[in-house]
Amino acid sequence: MHIVHLIVAETVREQVGLDRVVFIPAFQSPLKLDYPPISGRARLEMLQLAVGGHPSFAIDDRELLREGISFTVDTLKELRAEQPDAEWFLMMGADALVDLDRWKAPNELCTLAIPVVVARGGMPLPDFTMFEQFVDAKRMIEIRKYTVEMPQMEISSRDIRQRIQEQKSIRYLVPASVEAYIRANNIYP
């Protein structure tokens, strides 16, 4: 969890008018099988440190408890079953949109929640044509309505891991409490 994730969450919350932003850490992303994630417990604790105290930010650990590969569509089905009257939105970076056809059941995912696409630093503006194979024209209008304008900032988890391994500062890239946790627990040796 780096500072851009928090800035994106707050920007989306404000621009879309969300009551609450729920962070759901994956146990294992099906699109990131090339390297094992740090422990779910450590990621959950860092997330708690990062969002703690924000009245509109919440954490849901269901994917960590479920274990195995995490599929967003399965989690959205559970959330919709628990709160059928709620309107659900799914934040995704433009980089994730490029791979939407590799996600499990992308057409169902786009029905269960309204995708909110955010441009990330170093990436071109979102290409919404990817949605055309999964949604009808009415849903496409709704998705475009929730495009979020975001200042371009380029920070990645990979860069943070590399900076730690090279013994470089990560100050201001992650919340101070998360940096202290990473260092105290030797998260990225």
C-alpha cells in the first residue's frame, strides 16, 4: 500500500461521491503468479496502518481468509448478496483495464459493480473500448460518467520493493507507519 493508492482512493471517493471505500487485499492475484506475495497478515497490518483513522475507509479481509487465488467477481457476488441494495463501484487503474479480458467473468464483473477507471502515471488515458465486448451501450455511458481525473503520479509497489532492497529511502512513498512496519518486520529483505 503506497501513497498513490491512498490518493487514488480519496480522489475517487470525492469525485464519485462515495460514502465508503473498502480495501480488499487479495490472497493471491491470478495475474501476478510470477512472484509470491508477502504474507497476508503483513499486508493486512500495513493496510490497517495506512488507512487507520480515515472515517470513510474500511478494510475487508475476506479474500485473505478464503485463501487461494482471489477473483474479484467472486468477492463482488458475496458483497452483493450481503448488501443487495447497495450500489457497488470497482476502482481500477488504466493498466488493469488493459488486462480486463484476462479477468474471470469480466462481463459479470461489470454488471455487479460500476468500474471506475483511473489513469495512472506513465500510462495513456484509459481506452474504454475494452469494455465494449463486456457491456451494452447503456452501461458504457454509465462507466464513462464515472471516469476519475487524477494527477499523474508514478509510484509502484515494485519500485518500493527495489528501493528497500537497494537500501534507499521510501519516505513519502508510503505512510510513515507503513515504512516503520516494513523496516521493523524486514518485509522486503
